[in-house]
Amino acid sequence: MKAPSLFKDCADELIEFLDHAPDFVMLRNPDGTILMANETLCQRLGVPREKLIGQSIYDFYIDPEQRPISHKYTDTLLRQGSNRITLLMRDKNGSPVQVEVRGCLVSHKGKNIIFGIGREIGHSERDERLSAILRMGFQTSNDIMFYTGPNGMILDVNNAFVEHYGYSREEAIGKTPGILRSRHSTDEFYQRIWKDILNPKKGFWKGEIINRSKDGREIPIILTISAARNAVGELIGFISSATDIHKHKELEEKIAQTQALADIGEMAASIAHEIRNPLGSISMSAKRLTLKDLTWEERESTTKTIERESARLNQILSNLLSFARPRALKRKLSNLNTLIKETTQLIQANRDIAPHIELTLSLDEELSPFLFDSDQILQVIWNMLLNAIQAMEGKGSLTVRSGRSGDFAYFAVADTGGGMTEEEQREIFKPFHTTKSQGVGLGLPTAKRIVLAHGGRIEVDTRPRQGTIFTVWLPYLER
């Protein structure tokens, strides 16, 4: 090629030599205008030399935000005479080209020119740099991290691990994560975790857990465990990352205590109101029974009033105790469809509860038994059905469905009542909140507490004047 006019003093042989150099060679003005580029650079960027010369080097940056960094590089080079920088350029297809450039200042006829030699960072070097960056990030991360081999033996831990758990790096390496296991983690719980982690379609588990430090302290964390696999899908180890949430838990407890005090006042008012009415009826009926001129029919009616109001009092107290003193779960293989059928039969048999309700069951008969506390879930089903009936004021259509989706079984209760506003929907699971003429507002909160204890959730789909659907999701555990 012919030498550019600016460099007529330079021999054509030298420029041809630069064209054959394996590195990128460029001459440019301080403002970024390209004056000369060797063939190696032109071919890598995929741009002919005649189109490259005269353009700004900044036009070939993959990210415009690199410009301030490049300006700083140029300013330093102009002051010191040389400098180096790593840039991310792009070829004609928009693909990234990572280049390490060493530049020096050349003065030609009173003008400053920057002479740069660049070398593309290859895959092995990029991997090495990335490995170093990840290694530093691993060690200095605020998250508690360690990784193991495929056999579960700890290969390394980071500084946060040492700080939180009290084990030195030497003490932890070669051990299994079992050294962190607390009394709160059951074998069944770990089986569910590893089922997700070892599933190639998922490959990780994330959740809240309580671990134990070397000195026995219990540390609540949000934990993520991921399976690491190579390019052909072979398992090569596991990576654990956790965030200590004990301070968050302490704050939650303080807020809960404050809220509990407020709830106690609200509870006292609600309970007093609910108990006063049946007690008043019982008291008046008892006094009436002392009258000697009562007919047999009047005496029988008064006795039934006492029985009815006494049962009402017992129900109020039962709901209160159930909410205040939750029972530990007793999971066993149970049939969800059978519970639904039994509960709906009880409601249909009691015409006082649902005198004008049309009940439809749409149950998945292929839903096999799974592990849950049948007594507590029976209470959830009853509360859901009773809530739907009360929402329809005893008249309307009630549909109950069941089925399974992925790792969860579900049952849904759909009513044709008046639905709820957004504000009402936000309040429905709050204790002692009720819009019904009877009850203390513990049915749905109790149901939610039971479902959450199972590791499930309750979804609500409702609109004013269009009815409501409550869907209860329960983990489908077969063993």
C-alpha cells in the first residue's frame, strides 16, 4: 500500500511490515480521528482501510459510556507520554472485540499523534481474568458463600462464611455443609431441597432456613444452592450463597410486638361484642325458665335458644383458641378429594347453613393421596366454604374444584357473591377483621396460617359484583 500523505517520510516497507504484524496498529489524533490502521485491525473489525481512516475511534466502541474512560486515558497519555487501556470494541456485525491497547505520544511537525498497539484478549486470557474477578468477588462478598465438589465436600469458603459461622477456612474445607445444620432442618426438608437442586430442569433451591454457627448460635438466612455443571451437563459441584437476616428478623419481631399490642385491643373489643350477645340471650332465657306460667312450647323454645347460643359461644372460643395456639403439623398420606366431599356433605345436610345454595363439585379423581395434616386442612376447607356461603348470604352457586399443577395440589372455592373491593381484599386475612354480621374474623386468618405452615399459599381472584375464587395451593409431597 502507499503511505498516507502525513507520513511521506516513512518507508513503504515499514508500513507493509505493520500490515503483517499480528497486533493491531493505529495512529490517531487526540480527538479520536483515525489516521492509519494496519491490515490486521481492518480485517478484525471487518472494515476496509479506506472507510476506517478519517472516522472516529469512538464510533467503534460497543458502549458509548466508554468514552469518558477513553478521554481520561488520552489526557493521561498526553501528559505522561504513554498509557494503557482495555477497550470493548465492536466489529461490523456488532460482536464484541476486547482489546488491550498500549499507547505512546508521537510528535510530528508540531502535532501530537497517538501511536497505539493493541492485542485482542483471547478466550483463555479472558477466562483467566474473569476467574480472577470472580475469585475476588467470592472472597470479598458480603454474602456468605462456599462451594463444594460433586461429593458435597467443601472446597473453599469466603470471608463472610468465616465471620458468620466462626469456622476458619482450614476447619471448613474437607467437611460437608452438615456442620451448619440446625435442629430446625429435618431430613424431609433436605430431601425436598435436593430434589430441586438435582433436577437438571431447575438446578437450584432458594428459601429461608436457620443454620448453626460453630459456637451453637442459630443464624436465620435466605439461602440459594445451585448445581454447577460443565459444558456437557456433568455435575461438577455445588455453590451456596446466603444472606444473614437475623437483624431483619429482630426488626420483624419488634414490629410484630407493636402490632400484637394493637391487635389485643382490637381483639378485646371484638370478642366482647361477640360474646355479649349470646350471653345476653342465655341470661334472658335462663330468667324466663324460672317463670311458672310458661307453656310447654315456650319452655322448649327457650331451652333451644340457650342451646343455640351456647353452641355459638363454643364456636367463637374454638376459633379463638385455634388461631392463638396453632398445633404442630402432623403430616400423613391423606386424600384431599375425600376431605372435600365429606365437608360439602356436612354443609348440604345442614340446611340452616346453606338453605338455597347450589353446590357443584369438579374434583380431579386422578389426584392421589399426598402428605398433609388432614385435620388442619379440613378446617381450612370448612372455613373457605363457610366464608363463601356467608358472602352469598345463603343464596347462589358454589363450585369446588381440585387438581394438581407441577409440585402443588390445589382446591378452589368459587362463589357468586358480591365480590370484594381492592381495599376489602387487602384486609381479609387480618385477624378480627370481618364484614359479616356474625363471627370475629378469624376463619380466613386461621386458614392462611395453616396453609403457610404447610409451605403453601392462598390466591384470591375477586371483583365487585362478580363473585370470588379462593385457591389453596399445597406442596404435593408423596413421601
